[in-house]
Amino acid sequence: MLMRLFVTLAALWLLPLPASAQSRAKVERQFQNWLQQDLWPQAKAAGISKRTFKAGFSGVTLNWDLPDLVPPGSPPRIPKQQRQAEFGAPAKYFSRGGLDGATSMGRKMARTHATTLSRVEKATGVPGRIILAIWGRESAYGRAKIPHNVFRVLGTKGFMSTRAPYFTAELLAALQIAEAGHVAASAMKSSWAGALGQPQFMPSSFLKYAADGNGDGRADIWGSEADTLMSIGHFLAQHGWQKGRDWGFEVSVPASVSCALEGPDQSRSIADWEKLGITRVSGRAFPAAERTGQGFLMMPAGRLGPAFIVTPNFYVLKDYNKSDLYALFVGHVGDRIQYGVGDFKARWQKLDRLYRSEWRLCSAGSRH
């Protein structure tokens, strides 16, 4: 009986693998060759030691579950249209549960990290409420799981994705992080896109903006809340955050104001926007310190949702994530954390997505 089982298993072992398995095995071999023949020379030229390189790629294989992969021999693919939450339905993005959860936990974190936030705000000029809101959005205040091996993620994408050159550059940056001793290669966890730690920095952003917030000489954005908060503040400061200015205000826009005035290329003083009849929905005047500053009309859903006068700081938030919804969420949650503001006064109408390059939602007759 045992002999027959052994013979059967041996026969199965000798059978050829299915075509897909054979193909993947071949690509895995090509990947290992790519690491040694293509990536290693680039890493060596960038100052990476062989020890660090080996530690990063020890046991690493391709992650076939990642999106937008183009294995060798496959026809070229056009990257899929962006479908992440930041470019989806506004009402869903600003869900009741999402807002309330981010706000309540943000207030708790504001109390817990009050001393650190004060220090970060003094060093960077960025309000603590804004830093908290980004931390909450990126990693649920450090509670979200960040499970992926960054070298496997970026290695896979650098070898066979629709944006291979970009991810190869990020892979080299990840190796530089490990080489500098910021964190052990085995502990460098990332998202499925290769974003690192609690602030979700891509490796190149880590090298530029990660900062020490607790004075130990390291920038540990995986395990240190202080380093995470200082790093977020440093990122925004380096991207031009204007100290003393807000991010923006929800407003009422008269029908006489054309949607054609909307956008980042249409700046004018906030006092001039007031002259056009634009007012804050709260009924309060714009702060005196803001009235002489530049503002921008922002109507991400045209006449089918809330409207805003935003400051240049809004576009600094967009340097963290290119989505208007993301920047609005961060600013709004920050205000809820510190000031206790309620929901936007205007409601998002039913939209299945929001691509600002495609919006045609000013409504007939209002664009003139």
C-alpha cells in the first residue's frame, strides 16, 4: 500500500508543471538574475554594501498579488485608471463612521501627545491638528497593520510593473535607508505600494523628510510616535506650509460667480473673493489676518457639493496626497479635532467618482 502511494507520488512529481506555474517559475528565475545583474550594480554605485543588499533580499520572491504587473514577455499594459478611495465618491470618503472615528481618536491622541505636538508645531510651524489628521488618515494613528516586506513589494514592482523605473528608484532608496542603519532591513514594513511606516512615506521621501522627534538620533517612523509626528510636520514645512495661515474655509458661492474662477491658477486676495459675494457658511467673517492673503475658489464637485476658499496651505496638503478629497478630509478632521466643528453645511450630491481633471459639474448655464 505504502509502496503504491510512493510510486504514485513519484509519478506526479515527474509530470510537467501547469503552463502558468512553469511560466512563473521562469519569471522568478529572471527576477533573481535581475537582482544580481541589474540591481546590484546600481545599488553598489549608490553606496550599498553587499551585506545590506543580501539582508534586504534574503528569501525574497515576487509578489504576484500586486496590481499593474507586466511579467517579461507579456504585452505592454496601460496603467489602470486610479480607483483608490481618494478619487472615489465624495460622500463615501466623508462617511459618518470615518469622520467620527478619526475625530474621536484624534482628540485622544491630541491629549496623549500634547507635549510632542507643541514641540513639533514650534519647530515646523505646522498646527498639531493638521499633523494629527494626516497621521490618522495614513495609519489610523499607528494602529493600522503595515504588513508587507518593502523589498519584496518594490522589488516586484521595480522588476515588472507599469512604472518599473519609478519603483526601482524607490527600491534603491529603501536600501539606502537600511544601509544608514535607520531600521533593520527585516523590520522595514510597508504598504502594498511600498509606503513606509506610520506616515506612509515612500523611501525617497523618508530620506528627505524623516526627522527625529524624541532626540535619540534616529528617525523611526515605524515604532516612534514622536518621530512620526515630527516627520509629518517636517514634510509639510519643507513643502512650503505658511505658518499662521489656515488651510481653508467652507463658503457659499452666489450663482453670479462663475465656476470658471475655480482652481489653483485663479488666485486673488480673500478680500477680493468677499467683494464677489462669497461668504463663510458659518456666518463668521474671514479672519483679519487672512483677508490680505491669497485664496483660491475650490469647488471639487462643482455646484453638486460644498465649496471652499482655500489658502496655499491646501495645496501643501496635496503634496502629501494629490487628491482634493484627501486634503479636504485632513483639513476638516483637523478642525473637528481642535475646534469641534460639525459637518460641511453643503451636502455632496450622488457622484460615483471624483476626477478633478474630468469634472463638468458646474451645472448648465452656470459656467460663463
